[in-house]
Amino acid sequence: MTSQQFELNFKNNENTFKSVLKRGHFSIFFEVQPPTQDCNLSTVLSRLEKCKEILQQENEFHQGFAITDKLYYRNRFNTLDFASELCTDHREKHLIFLSGKGVSSDNFEETVKAANQMGFLNIVPVSGGKLIDENIKDIRNTQFSESVDVLKFIENNKNDLFSGCVVNPFKYTPSDLFSQYYKLIKKINFGANFIITQVGWDLLKHQELRWFLEKRECYIPSLARMLFLKPELIEQIVSGNYSGIHISPDFLNILRKESKFSYTQFMAAQWRRMQIYAAGLYFLGYSGIVISGIETPDEMRTALKKIGEALGEFKNFSDWREAYFNYLARSEMAPYPYRFYIYKNLFSDAYVDSAKESNIILPKPSKVEKIKYSLSKKLYSNSNANDKRILFLLKKFFAGCLKCKSEKCYLNLTNFICPLQCPKKMRNGPCGDTKADGSCELTNKECIHSKIFKMSNWQKEFDFLEERYIPK
């Protein structure tokens, strides 16, 4: 995959997607997963060939595939091999998600190099997550290469890649939300050029993310990932099979009512929801959407038509906002009782100038956690300069140290809390898959990065959460 032939055949002088973002044009990507290995690849490619023909037609949008990696189910075809068969030309139009799950950092970097040489320039590295049939033991025994590592690698190596990152703004406790946002800033600092949100239906959270970034003067293009719902998906999401996706009780009631409709009525409700959300994201300042769940050429053609109609239906943000509230009948989209928002006047305006912060009370560590911190600081404040075996038992007791394979100890860079207590061993911040209450999806305990955030709040030291790189 690293031959010069790929480079000669598939690299173009201009990255179409990058140029579209600069011009401020709206993009629509349709998510495609490599098929499972028991599928007939030729049949899958033949079906998608008709989808590709639709994307090649002239339209008011930039259109492309978003090809995912290691998502939901195992035993799929290699993502780059599949992408190269599907996208035989204009590869710079599409997005490629590359997962660090189950691969070493070196192998992840080699995959990124191969993508570059094959002409897939818009790379979104992700750390990866739990498959539907996996448990905590499976995850603890799996290696995860963090997206931050790959973004840093891409930034430090001169190439043609245009890298993006993923964030989950659908967090409803202060520790969970701010630790997620600080990691996002770290990703941007280490080279991310655009953002893609995880799936969620709370448009207040979409606006909160945009306002937060603009308040931080991070004027970075953002795309929102949308899931086109079908009857069989609803109960799977509610049962927790799709990590990091939250549905409020009110929204669940809406979906269950819709599931009792005839199939035609149900699908009409989903198309209207897509129209309302696509138009809302446009007015909130998003540069495009990534749609999951559209699987046939007819569905793709309908989606493009209806989104185009929606963008022409509403004249301005106020016009759209009225239609949105009427559509939802004032339903609460936050997963009650968890409903923390940074700003108290979201949707009052489309622009950040009107943003007013809520009365934010950030959580602080317990007395026991404070004592452990104080003792740790005295015992091994220079842990990064010492052999990791020094005072290991004390580190294990006070900081939860797991005797990692790192050459040095970096506890002093994480407020003396070992981040490797995370089942995925995320060192540079949280994944996006915590539950609505902020707990880990695997252990049901408080996310270790929320604990690190609380300690940072107590110490009034937030800079390291978005600036310090914690190596392996």
C-alpha cells in the first residue's frame, strides 16, 4: 500500500474537501462501513457504485463518502483496502476514519502513511471503542492507540494530509463535559484541522460546542454526525448497544410513538427530522453533516433532495428556531436528570456574542482525594525524572498506578492520578463513550479523566489538560 504507483495515480494537486471548507460551502457525507468478511465484496461494491454515481452529480453541496473503521461489529474488510476498491478516483473528496483499536502506534502511523500515498487525504484518526459483543475483559486486553498520538505524528511529518478529530458534545455533567472539551482543544493544538461530532439529537449541545470554540477563538470548521433512525435501531440504542449515544425520556417517547406508525408514516417522520436538523446545523454554523444509516441509492438521492429543500425552506435562524420548537413540542432533549449546559441562553441567537454563561459550580475532589494528592506531591513530584520502580507500592496506593510499560512515570503531569486506570488506557483525555451520568461505560465508575479534571479545578490548573502530551 505504500508504493509510488499509488502516489502517482491517485494524488491530486488540490484537496477538494479542504477547498470547500475554505469557501464555506456545506458538505454532506454518507457513512459507509466496510462489509463483514462473510459478505460478497463484489456485490457490495456494485451496490455502492450506484451511490457513487449519485455523489458525482452536480449539486449545491460537496458530497462524499465517510468510510469508517472497526465500528460496532468485528471481522470487517480492511478499511483502506475497501476504500481503495470503492473510491477509484477523486479520493480527496472523501473522509477516512482510521481506528487505533487493536494496533500499535507504529502500525497506526504506517496505515496513515499508506492512506496518504493512496490519495486519501482527509483522515480522521479515532482511538476506537467497544464493539457490541465485547465486555470489559476484552477491552482491557486490547491495545488502543490514541488519536492524539496520530494527530501529533501527522502534524510533525510533512505530508498532504488534512486531519480531523472527533468530539462528543453530548455530555451532561460538568466534569464529563469539560474534560471532553479540554481534550478537544488538545487535539486542535496537536494538528486537527476540522471537527466531527459523535451522534446526538440535542441541538442545544451542538450550539454549545460552537459557542465554546468561538469563545476560545478556535475558528475551526465543524461537521455533525447524524444517525438516520429506522425501527430496528431504536431499541438497540436504548439498550446501550451504541456507546456514547444518549436519548432523553421525552425523545424516546417521540420515537416509540413513531414506531407505531405505518412504515410509510414512520419514514416520513424521519425524513422531516433530518430536514429540521440539517437546516438547524447549517444556521448554527456547521460546515456539513455526516449521515449514518442511509444505505441505498434511493435513500441517498432522497436525502440530498430533502436537505436541499430544507435549506431553502427557512429564511433565517429565527424562522428555523420557531419551526424546530413547534416540531419538538418543547420536548426535553437532555437525558434527565442530567442536563448541564455551559450557557443559559442557548438558541436565543445564532451568534456567540449573545452567549451568557450559566452559574457553573464545578465539582471538587473529596477530602480523601485531596490528602492522596498532597502526599503524592511530596513523595514523587519528580516522577517523570525517576525510574518508575521507585516507590511503586506508594504510587499504587495513592495514585492507582498500574505499573505501565512506559520508560518514565508521568503522574506529575496528570495530578498524580494514573490515567491508565481507564480500561482503554487513554492517557491524553477521555473517550467519548461515557454514560449520561459521566460514568465509564465499562466499569460504571466515575471516568478517571473526570477525576483528573476535578483535581485540576481544585488546583486551578487547567492548562495542562489541553497542552501537555502524555507519551507512552
